[in-house]
Amino acid sequence: MSDIYHEGHRQLQDQFDTRRLADRLDEAIVQDVILPSDRDFIERMDMFFIATVDGRGRVNCSYKAGEPGFVRVVDEHTLAFPNYDGNGMYLTTGNIIKTRQVGMLFIDFENQKRMRLNGEASIDANDPLTQEYPEAQFIVRVRAREVFANCPRYIHKMKLVQRSRFVPKRECPTPVPGWKKGEWVADALPGDDPARDSSREVIDR
């Protein structure tokens, strides 16, 4: 068995008589490797949610997205994904620098399937994968500690209407989000921010 449970988990498992069930699930589905079937699932996803924690124990949850395959399984223990331009706060990746702990949740809303991957993350501005992602600032690699499927019963069935136009692509310039053109933020933008380029298309969403 893994060491996924702590006293808080056990308290609730005992309160609701699920300790045996929790142990069985741990034995049956929790692993520390990314199986070929997991790889297929991860690499066809175009989004995921990621939770991180700072040095004070305060949690942050974020949404990351890209083209299908933007999360890449490097080997049976490791996955990688790019960090694109955002709002400049670096809440997720700043926490990674501090504590390295991440929890990732992948959801396929159309087929009502989900998977969790927890582990330790690292950031490398010189990662060779950076060159394979247009406009990537750096690459985040995650070494898996626990990988397991989740019960899909509460996943709402939804269909994709349109992927974000802001996802960087090699064949076209990435538009600028409208909020970056506001007067309230204009003097605070980085010197090389694309929003300073008057030739870039500006869209709100």
C-alpha cells in the first residue's frame, strides 16, 4: 500500500466505516507509475486542474490548458507541460519553486472519465522541451507519486464548443487578451509583453 492516507483521512474513514474500502482502493488502483493507458488518456487531454501549496501551507488551485498533447508523458514516472504567458502572478509555479508538491486532476467531460496524479514538480528554464512549445516560458516536470483513476459518477457530460484562441501555435500570432490593453495596467506590463505590440490582434476571449 502507498502512504496516501493520514490521520485526518482515517478519522473520516472510521466515522463512515470506509477504512476497508479505502484500503482496498489503495491496493487496487493507486500506483506510482504512469501506465500506457494512463499515458494515452493524459496525452489526449487539452486541460487539467492543478493544486499547489506554499511554504505557509496555503493552497492554490489553477486551470491549465493547451492543444491536445500539450501535457507529455516523458517516461513511466514523469510528465511535462509548458508554462505560457499568463497574468504574471505565478501563483502555481511560484509554489512549485517553494514546496514542489502538486496535485493534478485530468477530466474528460465528453466521456466522463477522470484521473489524478500527485507528485513532486520542478521547473527548468533550459529544459530542451521548451523549444517544442511555441511561446513557452519554461517547462514544468512532475514526478508521479500517486496515479489513480477517480469514480466518474458526478462528472457532468459536456461537449467542447471551441478551444481557446490564446493557446500559442506555430502557424499564427497569439492574440493579446483585452484586459492587458487597459489603462490601469499599461504602465505595469513587462517590457517585452506582446500587449505592447500595436500590431497584435486584441480579443477579450
